[in-house]
Amino acid sequence: MHAVTLPRAPRHACRGLLLALVALAAAPPAMTRADGREAPATPVRLVDHVRPLAKAMLERPREAAQVLEGPAVAAMRNDRSPGRTWMARLGGTTFRVTTQDASKVGVEHVLEQVQRLPARYRRCLEIVSEPQKDGVAIYADLQGAAAHGSQDYLNMIPAANVFVVLHEAGHILEQRATSRKPGILARWATAAAADRISVSEYGDSITHEDQAEFALVHGIALDAGPEHLEALKALSPRRFALWEEILALAAAPAPGAAEPPGAPKDRPAKAKAPKG
Ligand SMILES: [Zn+2]
């Protein structure tokens, strides 16, 4: 008798992410009790430092993304279900958007969130739009996850916002960097321990989620301005330096530079099969 083979779970099924991100744009927790006395000390995490900046990130005016072509009829890569696909451009970044018909959303829904991405993070859109990939793909349901991100796909549910994209950019860019220089996540674990501060509760679960949550926190600080980036660097210097290295290895453009040396965009990376 054959055992039933269950479909292999994608490597990064970010299940706890959505609730955390909905909470991110909400007001920070009160630090004093109703009676005015100081509340007991609560653990301070990096996400607490950027939480007050998150709402402004959603409200700031943005450069508009443009649809270049589409829609064309498509079969979704996860399950061959019917969908539509477009090519779009945001500044100098060209990328694909694919939506499952059952998701009931189109390209505009995706662009509204994606166009909030800081320029350095847009490299993740190019990576998931390489040949044979769906680009930013929206599914009606991802079995309870908010999103799945790897250098082979960026799948999200319709409710996922720019904070989800920043987190998944962490996975996408780390995998691309690791395919060029192995051992990054082991170094990340060392860096996180040395920094002696948690990124977020969700990040505490496992090293690659700590790293993706740092990408989220860094993206919010980057968008808010240099002083916020400096503050983050002071709080978590070793993660900060390693994330800069990952961005360079993944060929995310440095501020003011067209292309970091030694990391050509056109060199094909070895595609890595998702691991369960
Ligand atoms: Zn994740």
C-alpha cells in the first residue's frame, strides 16, 4: 500500500505574519497604566521602534507604477487555476503581476501596495519576474498563510499589504544572496544573538523569519528617512551590516548607485527547489 503523498509545503509559509502586520499599523501599546503609574517593563523589540512610522508609510504619496502590457490569460503556477498576467513598471523596475481569477483582484490592487516599496527593495520584484516565474502572484487562499516568498515565487493573498511585501523581500533577497555566497543564514543567527535584541515575536520563531522580519523593519526605517535608519543600525548593528551585504549580493541598488560592483543582475542564479 502506498502512503499518501502530501504536497510539500513551500519553504516560507509566513502563517503568523498577517496578524502581526495588521497590528503594525495600529497605535503603539500604552506604556502607562490607566492609573498613571508606569507599566511593568515589557520586552522592547525592533518592530516597536518602527511601529510609529508604519502608518505614515501607508499615507505618503508615491510614484505611480504603470501597466506596460496585459492582461493575458494565464494558468497559476501553484495549481494551474485560471488567472491573468500583466507586465508593469515602477521607476526603473520592470516586473510581472499575476492574479488568480478566484482572488477577484486585478493588477491595480497589486500596484497600490507594490508602489510603496523603497527603491532598494524593488529588486525582489525583478527576481520573482525572471523567466518561468509569475512575478507578484495573488491567490484567493494560501492555506492560512499571508504569503509565500522565495527567489522562485512571491505568492500573496489579496489582504497582504506593503509590509508583507517587505517581509517576503527579506526571503527573496536572502535566497538570491545565499545562492551566490552560501552560509548567510548561519551567520545571521550569530549576528542576531550578538545584537541581543529581538526583531519581533514572529521573528523569534526561527532564524529565517528573524531575518525576514529585519528586512521589514529596515524597509520601514529606510522609507522614513536616514535618521531612522541610523537608529536601527545603532540598535542592531550586526544584523544591519549583514542585511546590507545581502542587498549587495542580491544586486539591490545601493542609494545613489546604479549597480553594486561584483553582483551583475544578469547572471542567472541556480534555482533552488523549495524545501519543506
Ligand atoms: Zn516569512
